[in-house]
Amino acid sequence: MPSFLWAALAVVCFSIIVIIMSDIIYRYKLKQQISLLWKLQKSLETFIRPYHRYAYYFETYQTSQLQDRIIDDKTWFDLDLPKLFKRMNFNFTAIGEMRLYSTLRNMTTVDNESLIQLFKSNSYIRETVSYHLALIGKSIYPIYPDQLAPVKRQTVFMYCTYLPFVGLLLLFIDFKIGTIVTLMFIVLNFVLSGSLRKTFEQNLNSMYYTASVIQKAYKLHKLEGLPPLDVNFKHFTASRKLSWLLGRANSNNDAFSIMLLFKLAFMVDYHIFHLIQHSYKRYEAEVLACYDYIATLDNHYSVALWRETLDYYATPEITDNFMIESKDVTHPLLTNAVPNTLTIDFQMLLTGSNASGKSTYMKAIALNLILAQTVQTVTANKFKYKPGSVFTSMANQDDVISGESYFMTELKAIRRLFNGQNNNYRYYFIDEIFKGTNTSERIAASESVLRYLNQQPNTRIMAATHDIELASLLQPDYKNYHFNETISDNEIHFDFIIKSGKANTRNAIELLRITDFPTPIYERAKNNVEHR
């Protein structure tokens, strides 16, 4: 054999050794990182990938769900659910992130309490699962297999994989001719690989991910204590055996990336893609079961770790009565929050001064209703409830792009509350109703809307207002509750405790004095209020 071939063989062998060693080092470091995550209450990645697609799974499959139960966009943003999602997102995989997003939109659930407790109590299971999930990773946000159209195979291109071997065999007959033929076929395959890859690259990236998902699902479902998985993995033998040639889903740590030239020269991606694609499409339901299995494990780990970050939490209880019984409930995005205890089996009108806690309390109840129905975890010491849809009208604002005023935006937000299916239980949370218009019309419209909603079956309403007049107008249909404050030593103090009855304090004028507005302004405002 010519000396340059020996040299080439030596380079290949050295490359393989480097690949193996770098892979061993990477996996060792990964295991060390994972062993610390639970104690540090951290996610493996502390950054947000710029190409993330959290909403993909939800947007693709939500039409198959009962739309009245889905958390709509208005409620999603009113309740700062994107922030809560970020706080809860300890997922290792892209499909785990997508599923957790859909869970908080009330499309799927995280409800296997025994699995959560297993992650909490068994460090070996926890770290083993975390390690395999981390190897799947987030470098690709895949298109789900059932959303991919099959790519037609060109048989002649499948044979191109073997052409360079013909040239290599000719080396032993005529070295010069063999070298020319080998180089010619390699160049041909380079060109074909580049042009053909454009026709199936999106599918190929998802196949990278799918191969890893199936491989890890195969390993994890055999782990004692984890849920069973009804998949015949013999259907995916080729996928599991050849997945190392495709590369790992986490391309940042793909030890085989330096073999890219080899893959192009022998059209490995095209060949393996079409060998595997058929089995994925034929056994699509089982592929999707693997996706769901991996994402479910990821979500239960994520919720288990999120619980560790909370001041306290409880698993909710379902009751047949249309009510919310909460003990020491707090807002899940706040730490060291003031807890409140109340049983709500009535329509509530909530009054109180600015910054006294009305909006925060309403959001705390609404968010915990969603968390109870989606991740079986509430930030309270006790929470009993009747399952139902949650809708809000909060945080309205002008829409500069469409030219809509604040009031028009608010009208649309409240108008959508009348579109529900009356056979479903519904919870409405309305903050500062109709504040975008004048006082007399605001009170008239608010009274009319709130009384109409009260007449609808299976509805529970919590509305907040600054208009004390509504407290009398809506009796006895609505019970009055309030938050208040005290002012002493030129400071305002809030206790953030909900109390029965309507608010008996107002702080706007006093805040003019406390924040050092000119004295004439304060005196005139105070005098005007006293003489109304």
C-alpha cells in the first residue's frame, strides 16, 4: 500500500481516537453538571435559544382540544404566564419545553404524582433520566413526525453511496486509475449531497432528533420505577443501530461532526435518511408515543424541581361544589408573599386603594386555578376547587398599530367572555372594569355587564373596581371584599390582607402630600373631594 494511504489511514485512526476521547470527556462533564442541578435548583441551560419554538406543539394540535378549556392569549398574557413558564422551565429537551408550554395552556397535564415523588426522593433515577434527556437536548426544535410529508426516494442516488468503494477497489488493480475514479466519485457525491440535502434538510434535522428520542425512550422505559411504554422497539432497530451515523440531536457536542467530509463523500445522510424514514412513517403512532414519553418525563422532572424552589406548595383537591377554598394562597411568581385564606362560593366585587393588593390577589387565585388543573401544584397550604375554564380581562392597553383606544381594547376583552359554552364551568377575573371611560357611563356599563354575567349558568366572577358605588348597586348578587392601607408618619403601609365589606379608605389625595406635590395642589384636591 502506498505511503500516503498509510498516512491517510493514520489520520483516520487518530481522528477516531480524538472523537472517542472528546465524547468521553463531554459525557463525564455532563454527568458532573447534572449531579449539582437539583441542589442548586438550576436548569442545565441558563440562556434562551434564539430559535426556540415553545408554542409549536400547542399551535399545531390545539384544534383537537375543547377550545373552551384552552387558556386563550388574553388570559395568557394578563396573568404573566410567560414569566411563570420561564420560572418553571427546568426541561432538558426541546419537546419537553413545548409540552410544558401546552400544559400551562391547559392542553396537557403533569399529573403523575408518584413520578414526581420518585424524582424527588431517588437521586439515581433523577440523575439517570436527566443525563439521557440532556443528550437529546434543545439544539433542534423538531417538527413532529406526523407533520412531515414523506420525501420521495431516488433509488439511483441510494447506489451513489457505494461508488467511492468501486474506486478504492480499483486501487489494487491500477493505482492511478483507481485514484482518479475514487476522487471523481467523491466529488460527485459532494455535489449530490449538497444539492439533495436542500430537499430534505428540514426533515433530516427532525430525524436527527427523532432518532435520539427513540434511542433514549428505549433505554429509559426499561429503568425500574419509570412508567411503562407500549412501543415495539423492534420496528426501529435500524434507527437505533444507525443513529450514531446521523449524529446527535445536540449538534454543539456532536463528536462526529468532524466526520462531515466522510458523510458527504459517501452520501451517508441521504442513504440513512431514506432507510429510516419508512419505519418512522409506518409506525408513526409509536414514534409519537416516544415523543410523548420523553416530554412527559422531562415535564415531571421540571415540575418536581420547580416545587423545590417554592416557599411552600400543596397538591389541590377537587370538590363537587362550585367553589374555591384556599388556605394561605399566594401569587406563584412572588417570594415571601403575604398569604390569604378565603372560601369563595359567591360572586365577588373587590374594592380598595391603588397598590393595596387587589390585582395581585385576583391573579393569585386565577393562576392557582390554572396550576391546579395543569401541574397539580398550587402555591397554598390548601386548595379545593371545581375544575373549570379561566378567563381574564386585565392589563388592557392602547393598540397603537391598529389604532384602537384603551376602551375599545377593553370592550373586546370583556365581549369575549360571552362566547363560552354554558355547560362548562367558567371563572372570570375582571380588573378595573371599564376604567377607560367616564365615571357615570363606567358605573352603568359595569353594573349591567356584571349583573348579566351573574345570570349565566356555571359562572364564578371576581371583579375589581375603584367605583365604590358598584358595591351597593350589585348587592345582593355580589359580596363585597376589599384591601386597605394605613398612613402614618408620612408613609403608606399595606397589609395585603383581604377583608369582607367594601373599601373604606382612599389614598390618592394623601399620596400627593406624601410624594411632595406642591401644597396648593394637595389642599385644593382635598377640598374638592370633601365637597363632593
